[in-house]
Amino acid sequence: APLDYRAMEPTDLRMRLRDMGLAGLGGAVFPSAVKLDPGALRHCPTLIVNGGECEPWITCDDLLMRTRADEILQGVAIMRHLLGSSEVLVGIEDNKPEAIAAMQAAAAKMDFAVEVVAVPARYPGGGAKQLIETLTGKQVPSGKLSTDIGIQVFNVGTAHALARAVHHGEPLIARLVTVTGHVLRPQNFEVLIGTPMHTLIELAGDREGATGVLMGGPMMGVPMPNLDVPVVKATNCILVKSAELFPPLPKALPCIRCTRCADACPAELQPQELFRFAKAGDFGRAQEYHLFDCIECGCCSYVCPSHIPLVDYYRYAKSEIWAREKDKRAADLARERHEFRQFRQEREKKEKAEKLAAKAQAKRAEIAADPTASGAPDAEAKKALIAAALARAQAKKAEAAPKNTDNLSPETQHEIEEIEARRAKIRELARQPLESEEKP
């Protein structure tokens, strides 16, 4: 059923969108319910809709803007309502004139201002930070989020999915996917999440000579282990490789410190230094050089004359840092639990000692107040108790009849008599100290 987003509490609406599985369809797949929360600022002044599909061969966003511009801007209206944005910018690369015209026509129908801006078709201009700088001239500080400077960015596919969720009650169960590369009929498909990739490749016309499949574009795509891998929310493109399109890379040579990678880096990093630290396992220094500002666009690897797979080293360094941080958190948690256990044991021991001390103090106070009520037996009572215990033991022994004493030989009888005599002597010796204590 449709949702009346204007009448709903923003928190309730975000939770409904979370339950519908809405996530960023630009590649990061970040939960949309989190990004639609303006946080402590209560509003986000600038909302940017990213239509800058900059990577070669990918055209799913272009097709979406050409055919469903109205629904995209309906989703933008919902984003604007939740974020409290006063400025809405739509960035589209200038090599997509049909998409620009369709979005401008749809923007003219809206009851709020939407500025459709043509941006240069330059890779990787579709990155969120790069698009923010192109449209607003602002730079997102290192280690910060775009919301820290009052800007939020969403992909056009996310806006379309948001409109479908709110106006039609449709969860995120499908998306547009480009199937291209070494196929007979490159095209876009609207695909249910979970569809095996080989199904789409067969629909696009499978060809002989395929050497592999990338999920994503040629610069940032991830190699797939096999064609049974399903389409997920992050699958914007299925790129079939061939020896002609993707010739084998030459053997990597030592870095010659030419700094071409630094000139090409859109994040203004120093890739040669990051490579050196990642290769040496010096992950702390890599973080000091802003490793996590790297968007893994592959520009540095593309221009490297030594053919070093630089991005692979950065991904390795990031994964190692994440693994170590996870281990550190687990170790910190274990240490905190151990320290709390020791604290609890010491506390319980202290409380027990305090209780015993208080009980002993109360007993001493009771004896001091009334010695007769202490219940402590005097010396005469002790002696009487001991004598009574001895008497009971002797009576019990006398009552016990010895067994196996019939038809004994004279030698055995004589041996028993000697043992009984020794026992009687021992009892007599044990009784003498008690009798000496009873004499005055």
C-alpha cells in the first residue's frame, strides 16, 4: 500500500524504508534510511542527485533518467521532505543530452526548484566528493562526511526506488543492469535481485572467447568467480571480458617514482607513497597519508608506466586495517570483561568480609552486654560433654558383639586376649591426663 509520507513521523518513515531494503544503487549500497536522517542539524541545506554515470560502458542510469524522470523527481521530493533541503541540484554528464532534456522537463513540473546541471564527462567525475566539488565548489574534508558541510548525495536509481517504495509500497526487489562487453546484443535489463548473471548474459547473446566477467565497469569492476553469482543491489553492470577488450597486463616492474599516479589521482593523494607503505605492511603510515580517502577509481593503476596494480595494494591495506581493528575491538572487549570479572570478585570478597566482620562485632557486643546469654559452655560443661561422649563410645563398643569368634584355636584366642590387653592399657593411658585435670 502507498505511504502518506507527509503525515508520517520521519523516524517511522525511515524505518519503513529500511524494512523495504532501500539502499544506495550507485555502488556503495549504503542504507538509505541512515542517509535520509539529517541528524543533529535537523536539516541538510543542499541535496545533490547524482546522474553522472562516468564509467565507460555503463548506461543503466542514463536509460533510467531518459525513461523515468518523473518518478526520479518524485523520489527527490521525498528526500527533500525528510532532509529539509532548500537547494536541489541534479548533476548529469554532458554526454547524455537525452537524459538532461528528460530531467529538465520533469523538473519544470515540480512545485520546488530543481536545477539540472550538465557536468564534464570526465572520469571519475561521478564520484560523490568529485561531484560535490564540481557543483558547489566545496571540498569534503578528509575523514569527514558530506553531511558535515550540509550536503547529501543520492544516486538517481535510489531516488527512483524511493518513489516506488512510498507511492506503490514496492520494496527494493529489482534494478536496472547494463549487460555489455563481449556479448552479441549489449543492452539494459530490469532485473530481479537474485537473478543469476549467466541468465542475463544468455539473454544478451553469449559469445565464444569470453575470458571472465566483471561486476561493474572496466575501471572499478570486481571479477566474478563464476556465472552463478546473483545480481545484488550493487550490480549496476555485468561486463563480459575478452582477450581483445582486456588484453593481459604486462608484468609489473619496480616503481620509478615518476608521480604520474599523483597527477592523475582525483582525491589528491600520493599513490606512490601509499603503495610503498601497503607493500611494506606499514599500515599506520598509510592511514596518515589518508588511505581511506582513496575511492579505488583505478586512475593511478591506469597511468602507471610500471603496470603496478596499485588499487589492489590499497584494497589489501584497507582489509588488513579493518581486520586488525576488529581483532583489537574483540581484545578490548575481552579485557574489559576480564577486568570487570576481577572487580566483581574483589567486590564480592570485600562484601563477604564486611558481613563477617559485622556479624562478629554484633556477637562481641551481645556477649559484652549479657555474658550468660552468649551460649559459650564453661570448663565444667566441656568436661561433662567429653565424659558423656566417652561413655557413649564405651557403651556402644560393649554392645557390639565380636564376629567369627566360634571354634577358635588356643593360639588365636591367646592372640586376641593380648590385643584386648593392649587396647585396655591404651585406654587407661588416655584416661589418666583427663583425671589429672579433674584433680584440684
